[in-house]
Amino acid sequence: MSRGANAPREFLFDVLVAGEPARRQVPVACSPSGLWFDGEQVELESIFWVSRRAGLILLFARRHTLAFFGDGGDLQELARALERGTSGDTRRSILQPLASEVVVCAAGTAVTGEIAGEPVNGLYLAVFTRQGLHLFAGEGKHRVRWPVERAEEATISTGGASRPGLHLAAGDTSVTIRYLFSEEIQAVLRVARTTPAPLDPGGALEMFAKGEVTRPLPARLPEFSEAADTLQSACETAVERVRIDASIGERFDRGYFQRHFQALGEIALGPLMLRRSAALKAGSLMSAVEAMDAEQMRQDAIAAFRGVAEELARVYGNEVRHLVRAKRLDREQGERAFAQMDGPSLWEAMSKRIETLDPAFDAVLARQQLLWQRLHARDLAPPETEEAGVEEAIVAWNEEVTRLDAAYGVAGGAVLMEIAARWSDRLIPALRGLTALRGRRLSDGARLTILAIVTFFVVAALAWLARGLL
């Protein structure tokens, strides 16, 4: 693939091609002509599903089944490029025959076990309907009909981490399915042990799917503002907690710290406000959910909290440099004062606050994926199909976004309290120490030189005046 000025961004991912050993740190790029990885191409029109999970992307195409592992932000950027580039026609051709069964959820998965005595091991698009489980990979297909004898959530350990999984068993079928969210597993468990109602064999074949004859669902967002309110309150509390010392300068008053913490709060709140603004401008619910993408928002939050630390360093650094110049102090004295900020320990403390948000981000991501699946299933269903499952998924997603909003405000407020304590315990005392230092003094030799020069000019001036009087 040529790399011109307008070439797409190239990522480095670990890539697993179905049936092959994993390839480490492979160049990957998505252009209008296709997905390129390690010198190979996947045509975009052949892709029928892109599944986003935490830490990986599963891609299913006519002749390729791939998994990409890497940085969460890069993975989400690649996934969005793939979703923009695929038309959905291939997905319809594969999933349209299942529309009459009513899709419960669909997801990219890893499956191990046997189906009807045939070994099954690899990556599959799993489509769970009211009638059974359908697995797709390339041109291969498998099916498990409901009810099964056993259907249970399983804990699967991979690379030292435990993840939820699903185990299904009936007769000569026994499979374990990975990469499902707990919400998806619970949705499947509600139907897997139940005998489904028979399909109507005399039902008319619909010429069009619902997505082709109805408008997209409009965007519906929760009215969340708790994070903004919490951070505003935290700003005021942080200002009150700073032990201000007038000896370091009159301008270090409550107003100074009010402006300072307000700026920090706005930086911390940025990811929520920017993504909510983009979602409000979206023309459909699908676009709104994409704008509020939980994994990308997680990456934005990490960057925003790092921006808070950088803004603190900038403000404090300016104050240190100001004192060093005003009092003509040695550079080493300024460096020792700046070291009191202890950036690594500050970032470690802030990182712990960010980590408290992981359960909230994971919950939104799970509900987001389930809602996407329901919306895709809705588009493929016959026009008269009820949308109860979609409505349920919308409500659940809204609830998790609202909980994330509340958790975000708590984490951001804790960061501001940490910074207030650092000002009181470290930064203000360090500035006070600089203020108490005396500036550089001239050496004895320098003072004698200056005295000699001044004496010379005074004598010369007196001689000139005396000459004028004569």
C-alpha cells in the first residue's frame, strides 16, 4: 500500500488471523479501498460484522476472520473507520434470513467445543435469536436450537484475568463462548432453556427490512448534569481547603485559587461535555450512541486528567519562575522548589481516581454494544416487528450513562481535593521558602571593581567642574 500525503493513519496491532499463529505488532490501516494489514487486504464490502470488545476488535468478512489487539483508543479509531466504510449490504445478506426469528443479541466471539459432534474452535459471529444460536465465520455456519439442557454463565481465565463466558450443552453439543458482556449472557440465558414458539410457515416473505422503509430512531439522551454540579461544588470546596499564605504575595487570594480550580474543573469535565454536545447534534440514535462511545470516552478522560496535572504544573512553574527572576535566585533553587510538585506521585494518585471509573465505563460499553446489536437487528427485521427489545436497550443504556455521569463527577472532585491538599502541603510552603531566600550577592572582587569605576567617574566629574571654575 502506497503511503502518500493523504494516506490513512497506520496503527500497530497484534493480529490474529483465524487458523494462524498470532502476528505481533503488525502495521494496520483502513482506506476507502479496504483494510490493510501486514501486506494483505480485506475489501470493505466483504465485511459483515465488526465487534468491539475491551482491548480487541473482532472482524468478520466473507473470506477473512480477524482479531486485533492493542491500545483502546487506536482500536476504537480503527473500528469507526471500518464502520464508516462498510455499507451493510453484506450483513443484510447474511443476517436477513434470521430476521423472522427475532434477534436477541449478536456479538463477535471465540467458541470452543463441539456442535452435533463436530469440533468447533475459533472466532465466530454469534447471533442469538428466540429460536437458537447461529455461528458465522467466513463461509462456515453452525446452529444450536433451543432449548438446551444446560445454559450457564462461566468464568473464563485468560492471561491472568477472569472474564465472563457462556456455556451451552445439549446431547452431543457442548460449547463455551467467550468475549460476551454479562448483559448479553443474561439476555441469552432468558431464552436458551425455553422452548420457542413455532415460526409461522405461512407467513408472507417481506420484500423490505424495517431499516429500509422506516426512519432511523431519533437520538434520545439522558439529561445528565450531575458531574458538572459535583465538580462545581468540588471547586468551591477545594478553594476553601487551600491554606493561603499572604507572605508569598497579595495576589494569592481566594479569587486566584477560584479561577485556578475552575480551569482545572473545566479541563476534567471536557470529555463528557464535548461528547454530549456531539451526541445532541446527531441525526439518529445510532449516531448519538457512537458519539458517546464509552471506550473512546475512557481514553479522553485519561487525557483530560493528565491535562489537569499538566495545567497544575504550568501554573506552579510560572509562579516559581516569577519568584526566581524577581529575587534573582539561582536556577537550582527554583528547580528544588518545582520538584516539590512531585509529578509522578501526583499522577499515581490521579490514576487511582481514573481507575475507579472503569466499572462505570465497562457498564456503559456493555449496554452500548447491546443497544447497537438491537438497532442492527431492528433494521434487518420485517417492518411490523415490535421494538420492545430496542426500547429496553435504550432505557438500560441511558441508565448506565447517567451512572457514569455521577461517578465521573465524584472522581473529578477527588482529583481537585488532591490538588488542594498538594497546594497546602507542598506548593505554598515551597513558594514561601523561595520568598524568604535572599538573592544572589556580588563577590568582593566585583564590589571593588564597581567601587573603583564609580570613584573614577566621580573624580573625573569633579576635575571637569574645577576646570570650569578656573
